[in-house]
Amino acid sequence: MKILASLRVIPVGTSSTSISSYVAEAVRVLERRNVKHVVTPFSTDVELSSLLELAEVVEEVVARLRFLGVSRVLVDVTVDFRFDKEVSLERRVSSVGEKLGKS
């Protein structure tokens, strides 16, 4: 069973109001782990095999930001468990497009 999650990582205590370099570091963690993901303006959506994998990803992202000198990291996580059928990031987006008549 796959799970979909939305991750929002917020570094606190940096020297800049910009966070894009930290988001890029989080995305690098996902890429190294071969996690399917989609970066959006406010979060990064991921497709994972389990809650354990999600926890490992979050832990690695936080460790990376700590290594880069971030003194505090806030992480918002939203998880979608779908038990009646397999889910994917692409299918979720295409389902909305179908309902809008944009196949």
C-alpha cells in the first residue's frame, strides 16, 4: 500500500527570510532516497511505501538542515491513507483534471 503525504519544512533561526535553499536541500534528500515527489509553492508532496519510510525521510531532512546550521525546524505533515485502491501523485492530479473536463 502506498501513502501520499504533503511535507512542509520551515527552517527557523536562519540569517535570511528566504528558505528556498533549505527546500532544495530537503528535495535533495528525497532525490537521494529515490522518493517520488512534486514540489509545489507551499509544500512538497511525496509518494511513499509506509509511515516508517515517511518518518525516516523527515528525520533525514531535519538532520540535514541541522547540519547546515538551522537552529530550529518546523515540519507539517499531512498523510493520505487510501484503503480501497492504490494511489499515486499523478492519479490524484489527473482525477481532478478529468472532473474539469481536461483529460
